[in-house]
Amino acid sequence: MTESLHDAIARQRQILKGWLSSSLSILAEGCREVWPDRARLEERLAEGMEELPYCKYLYVLDARAHQITANLSRKGRLPEQFGRDRSDRPYLAEALAGAMFSLSDAYLSRNARRPSLTAVQRIEDGAGHLLGYLGADFDLRELPATQAMYRQPEKWQQMKGDPAIRAGLFHQARTDSLMDQRIDAVLDLMNELMTVHGVFHGKLHFSSSRATLWLLSDPYRYRMHGIDELSDPSLCMAYPRRPYPEEAVIPAGRIREVLNTFKALRFMDETLYLRSGSLNLFNGMVGLTFSCDGSHYMPWDEFLDKNVGFWLGTGA
């Protein structure tokens, strides 16, 4: 079962917590032993930088969350941070509330403006009384990869568009575009490109009479074609023939059905009509943007199960 984005992030946080909590607990014990000598605290933090290879900064705060050491970094000490009041920083909220160890939500760092995390470990004396806090900052781009890449759930998603466009919907009407006038030739060619010539993601912009194509042989760059090229069969000569990918979710024989349904939605009504439609072979998702500026993303088979009446609100 594909996990949600929230679950994927939560699982990553649990992995990081398990990795960091033990290391920071040991480092905090070392800080307790030399408390509150700044020079010795900074020596212990310098050692900690070697023990935490992915850490960006280490520092110590007193019980009021005022910084009593410099920031320790890979490049040495940053003394200008000494004396800084961090009590209002969101990443300290759990620690100030009494948590022994906490890991912040991701945030944009104040100076570099990069996604970051802060771990905070409570420092106590032998009797369990609060002395202060050990802080450790991490740049997300420097943390090790600990899990597989998040995979988008392949389910229907609807997204509302610009309210101004929706409000003016009934004051507009579809005007035939050049693609509308040559739509059968365009759909024939798009089917050929996706089944025989290595296009794995194609998007037809009906209103502006253009298409964007992504190819298996060069996936990092898209191609854009206007109506004259899209209705000229010789376009296929620019893209070498290659086998239909075995990993494709949608059968090659069903692509034309998806494209025909795009056509039906384009002409279904003079007010509510399709502005653009896309199909990706590997996740099998269809993307739709309508004249109301609303967008839908749904699996190809679910898309084919819906008739025009469904989109107009007049049938199932």
C-alpha cells in the first residue's frame, strides 16, 4: 500500500530521532560534566562535531534559552552567536515545555534560507534539575538518505483553480482553436508518438494549440510543438521508433481511448470544457484542466469509466 506524504515524512523523522537522540544524550552528559565553563563546553562541542558527521552547528543554551557558547561548525567557532536569545524560536517549543529530547519540524534557516531541522537535548544536573539545552542544527541537504523516495498515491485528486476565473465562468464561451479544427489528426499523431516513438508523458493544450512531450530517451528536457507540427505526420521522423515500455501502467491499446475522451470533454459544452489534458504512461495518471480552472488527476481506468454526463453533473 502506498503511504501518504505525511506518513512518509513521519517515518523519516522517526529514523532521524533514533539516530540523534542517543548521540545527543551522550554529548549532553559531557556538557553537564564541564558546566558552565564556556571554554570547556566549546571543546566538548568541537569533539561532538566529529561524533555527528552531518551536523551543521552545535551550541549550548542556559535554562532561559540564552546561548552560552559560540556556534561550533565544521569550520570552527562562530563567536557572534554567543549571548543570542533563542527562547522564541519554534524549534525550542517542545524543549521549553519539558521534553528531554525533541526534533523540530523542518523550517527555513534564518540566514541561508535553506530547509533545516534542529534537535534539542535537555541538560540536567545529577539531581534532575534543569541546567540548559544542547542544540544541534542540520541542513536537510546534508543529511544521509535513509529511505526510499516518496511515491505519489495514484488516486483521484481534485484541485480548485483561480476563484476569479470560476466566478466569470458563465460569461465566457469556448472559441474554436486551431487544434480543435484539426483535432483528429492531432490525436492520431499523439497516439503514435506515445505508443511507438518513446513519448512517456504528453500534454495537449487545446486552447493554445500546442503540446509538450517528454521522451524516454531524454527525460530531463521536454519538447514543445505548435499546431502545424502536431498535425504533420512527418513529426514522427524526429523521434526514433522504440518499443513500448514494459513498465507502463496503461496498455498501449487503451491510449487512444483516453485521447478520444479528451476530445469528448473538449466539445462537451460551450461553457464548461477541457482546456488541457495529459497522460503519463508510468503512473497511468490523467491530468485535466477545465475552463473553470479546476484541475483533476486520476488513474486512466477510472477516467475512462466516467462519461460526459459525469463531468457536466447530469449523470453518473
